[in-house]
Amino acid sequence: MALNCFSLTLQQKLVNNPTHEFSFSIFGDNDSDDGNNALLYPLQKPTLDLVRKIKQMSAARMDSNQPGGDIFSAIEHIILCSREHIGKKNYVKRAFLFTCGHGKTDY
């Protein structure tokens, strides 16, 4: 569900604001460098290839032994990547968080 929401937002931005830059990161991924966050698309102008990649991911199954991952670590990761890319440029910065809204339910 979260990937579909991101895909629709991305498509809208591609049509209405093609100069906006996007980054795509997922959290709760065991194969990432820090055991939580994986940067799948660096901060840059989106392309149709990114839309296709998101569509493919929507059909894929992602397994993680972490229940949901650490969302605060993911937010910090995005902020650091943004600061590194933007530097002292005067950009309007906005972050979107797409989630299916549930965590581990079998306590």
C-alpha cells in the first residue's frame, strides 16, 4: 500500500513539477549497511525508470526479521542524506513518509 501511494505521488510530481528532486529509501531492511535503512534512489530528479522500479517492488515480497524497523533511524538517515546533497543551497525541503501503518501484531 505504501509503495502504491509513493508511486502515485511520484507520478503526480513528474507531471506537475518535473524539476523537483526525489530520493527513495526503505527501512526495516536487513540487507542494508546499517541493518535498517537502504537508499534505493539517491536524491535527484526522478525518471520513468524510478516509476517502473516502484511498480516492480509493489509486486515483490520483502522479508525482514525486524518487526517494522526503526522509523526514527530512517528519518535521521533521510535528513542526513538531504543535508549532504543540498549543502547551503536555499531549497524548500519536504519529506514524505509512506507506511502501511501497522507493526508487529503477534505480541
